[in-house]
Amino acid sequence: MLSLAIITVASIIGRTFFGQSVEGDYELTEVGLAMSVFLFLPECYLRKGHIIVDLFTANCQPKTLYLLDQLGNLIFTLVSIAFAYRMTLSGIESKDYYEQTMILELPMWWVYVVGVICFSLCALCGINRMLTCHSGEGDE
């Protein structure tokens, strides 16, 4: 993220003072941000950094909360597996068609590799959470 900020600032300064921006700055920022989001997903899930709205579950019994948490973990795991699978297919297709960025001509398939790895890690985190989550009270 810091390198993306440096590229953006350098491009703005170059454009403002020298009339020349960093070539491909939009592409680098786009690809870098996509990879950053992918890389933060497993960490966020492990630290329970996702948003939980407890409007309807605030007064539920611990057993009900446990079952809802397990259902959420299962759905998260299945969605992560589906995303990893679909990104694998998209990455293979991107490589087969030599998809690349417009200006820098960077191959796009390696972004899919990062996504597949991160979504696979998310699925493993979901499985881990389902297996290690206890029905005891205070499991925050």
C-alpha cells in the first residue's frame, strides 16, 4: 500500500510540476489495490474484522449465536471456495488469451494467482474457525 501511495504522489507531483506523470500509474494502482484487498481478506477473517450486525440476535441464547456463527462460517467457506475456483478458471483463460494491461503490457494472469491463493486461505480459515469454534459463552 505504501508503494502505491508513493507511485500516486510521484505521478501527481510529476504531472503538476513537470507535465509528465508516472507511466502506467493507473494500472499499477489498480492491480496493486486488487492484490492488497485479496491479501487482507484472510487476515481480516482470522481477526474477526468483519462487520456483525446484531440487531436481531442481541438477546439470543449462546447456543443460537453459536449455530448462527457456524452457519456464517460455512457460508463464508463455501463462497471462498467458489471464488477460488472461478478465479482459477479466469486466470487460466487470462493466460491463454495473453490478457495484459494497456500501457505497461503487464500480464494479468498473475493477479488471479494472488486471488486464488488468498481465497484458498480464506476457505482454510473458515474451516479452521468451524472446527475450533466452541459453543461456550464468551467466544468473542
